[in-house]
Amino acid sequence: MTRVALPVLLPARPLPPALPLGEALRRARAARAPAPRVPGYVQDALAVDLSCASDEQVFGPQRTTRSDLPEPAAWAAYIVQALLEVMSGQRPAPQVLRWTTPEVYAVVARRGARVARRAADGRRSPAHRTHVRRVRVCEPADGVAEVAVVVQHGPRVRAVALRLVGQDGKWRVAALQVG
């Protein structure tokens, strides 16, 4: 193994003499021109005005117009079937979480939990599959659908009413009434 000496290069030009701290600060202040005062909060080149909207308005659920939503009748038949399965204990409640508002989810999950407790105590009623028989839709406003659904649960025929609201590109159940 041969050893090769590495050449040490000196700087091409000598460094300027050191300045005292006071002189360096005076030169820096003189070189900096006063910037014009910009109202509000400025982050790099993006001006952000935090007083115009709340976090809920900016990051919360956004309304969706009817033209950006699927057909409400077919979707309502699907979600009513799922909601009734949750309330009868045939489906876990978290499966409908993203399709319901927190208030509706709380009611549906509570009824499903009650049925599960009864089943654990041995007081379970015979399980009947729910069948959607008829769906009627009324759209009173853009992005809102009020739906009446006729369902058959075993020998019983029941009515279900729900209000769908377009949020974040999908229908969400905002109100639910089971007759």
C-alpha cells in the first residue's frame, strides 16, 4: 500500500479583518431598509387572515350541492337497511359512523347496544331480515333530501323518515325517525 500525501490548499484570498460587535450591528441596521407595515399575520409569501373564519367553518364539514351527490333514493334505501341492521344488532354500529351525524349515530348505537344486552341476557327476539319496500324522496333545498321509506321487518310493516344533508361530497343522515 502506497501512501499519497494530500495537498493542503490555502484560501485564494485572505479573510477580511474581524469587526467589533457594535460596528457589525451598526452596519447591519444601516443596510436594512425599513419594511412597509403589513396588517395581519404573514407567513413567508402567504398572507393568512385568521379573523375571517373560525376553524369549524374552514376545516369542519362542508356543504355539498345536489349536482355533486349520488341519487338520494337508491342511497337512502341502502343506508336505511344498514341503520335498521345496526339497531337490530345484526351489524356493528361503527359501520354507519361516517354516514350519520353524531346525534343520529348516538341514537342508533344506543339502540344497537340495548339489543346486544338483551341478547346476552337470553331475551332475544327472532331475527328477521329487514326489506325495503318503497322509497319516496322530496328535495326541499339544494343538497337536502327528505326521505320516507317503507320497510318490512318480519310480519310488520314500518315507516322510516330521514333527512339527508350533503356534506363533504356524500349524503349524511341528519335526522332519523323509525315508526
